[in-house]
Amino acid sequence: MVRSLRVAAVQVGRVDRGTSRPVVVERLSKLLTEAASKGVKLAVFPETTFSTFFPRYYIEDQDELSSYFHKEPASGISDVEDKETRAFFAKAKELGVDVAIGYGEETPAGERYNTASYVSSSLGKTVGKYRKVHLPGTVEPFSKEPGVTNQLEKRYFKPGNLENGFNAFRAPGLFEKGVKSPIVGQLICNDRRWAEGWRCLGLQGVEIVCIGYNTTAWAPQLWGISEDSMTREEAYADAMFHHKLVCQANAYTNATFLITSARAGLDDGIHPLISGSMIVSPEGHIIAENKTEDDEVVWADIDLDACQQGKTKTFAFEKHRRIEHYKPIVERAGVVEPPELD
């Protein structure tokens, strides 16, 4: 097991709309310290980790909206002006823990994205960055009434625009010299439901996919159902089923480990989010998962050489893929139905 690595899905519990960034970062730092104490070398945090999931709210106050974003310099998220955030990444470097983490990014040009960055502790800088491609929801709110769960990512973020979209990269410094570094890729929340992103990473030999998410457990307007069509308990179970279904299936069909981390809990006491933080093997099995809905470190030892069985046998892409037959995938965005037969 020369390519063995201890990794963690770091789940973050309830964060309310009024919870300040310093309070959140203090919790994140405690979780980071706990992960390091267990020998973890890679910790994956949720989507928009530094705040509540603000796209659920219709926000008219521009100062409030701006407060959810980090003004990221060209050098990366670990060099932001915000002192609490900068201290968090300095702590990760000190502890020797690589961090994959989601946040609201504001570029120097003022463009805003739902972003995740992988910050290497050995280099002290970002080595992989991803902007969410598959933004769910609507531009206009379902309702402006308090307590309604909207999904306004299309209002607050631009779609991801980094070159080639889904880029895998090497994570240096995790193994001794002479041992191949892990090949890592990142997706964010809704991306996990779309096979295209996974396959783009799989075609780069990805061995660890990092995914942070905020997944609502009750949003009938978003789902297009009536509130009496299922109970809240049934809705939670349904959301969890689909979360695990796409995560386990896509890890298996791309022969990769998956580390996926939830923002969980009942935000503001009224907005439920599922948990489901877990580490999945290249065979699609859950090897570690959360036990609570609160702040929690879910860790496991993984052997990256275990990816090779799938990559060289069942999913040996170079042997079995027939790209000449896949044109509709890249030529069409929507459905084109076949004609009726006379």
C-alpha cells in the first residue's frame, strides 16, 4: 500500500443566515485540527463552506450579498484579504493537511462564481480550481415570502468558465519522493448528478473526486411537486437516496475514490439540508459515512492502487469506448425526440 492515504469528508452542521464568517471559520479550524489529530492528509469541505447556503434567499441588500463572497486574488483563495479565511489556510499548512473547499468567488473584474479550490499544504498554494458548471434553479425566486427555500444560483453566480471545464490535476507532497502523486478532480453539488463531468475527469485518470454540497431536504417548489405529495421524512429519504445513487454509481463507472462533504442540519431552524457525507471506493462501496447531522470528521484510509482494477478491466476506456457514436452528447444541450412512425 505505497499509495495509501488517510482522507476525510468534513461535514459542517447548521449555519444560519446571521452566523458571521469568524464564527464559521472558528468551527472549520476546530474540524481541521481534529482531522489532523487523526492523521488525515486531505480534508474535503462543503460547498460555500464559509457561510449559510445563501442562494436559498432572495437578497435585495447588496452589502449582504457581497458579504457571502471572497474577493479572490490571482494567487488564489489562501491569499485573500479576509484575515480569518487566510488564517484558516495558514493553519492547514502548519498542520500539513491539504484542503479542498467551496466558497463564493468574486474575481478582480467583479464576476461571481460558485467555486472550489484545492490548496496544497506542501506548496502553500492552490493547485486545482473548479467553478461550478451545472447551476440549478432559477433567476427569479419562487417566492419572496420568508421561510421559502428558493434556489437562485443562476441569479448570483455565472456558470463555470475555466478552460476545459473539468480539469484533473496532481496533488503534490502527499507521498514520498518517487511515488506518483494522486490525480484529483473537483465537482460541486449539482454537478454530481451529471455524468458528463465525471467522465471528463475519468478520461484524465482521476483517482480522487472531491465534492462539497448543500442539498435541501424540503423544497417542493424547486422539485415541482405539491406540498401534500410526500411527507418531510419521505422527502429527506428521497433526497438521500438520489445523492448516494449518483455518487456511488459515478465513482464505480470511473473507477475512482470519492470524498463528498455535506453542509447539513436545519439552517435558521426552518431550512433542512441532508447529510450523507461519505467516502466511496472505486467499486462504488461506501467505506465511511457520517453518523450525525452536525460538525463531523468522516475519515478513512484509501489505497489509490485500488483504482487500477476498474481502470484496466471493466472501465478500460481506451479499449471499450466508441466515441464515433457519442455525437449527441456534445452536439445537443436538450432533447430531440425521434419522429412518429406512419
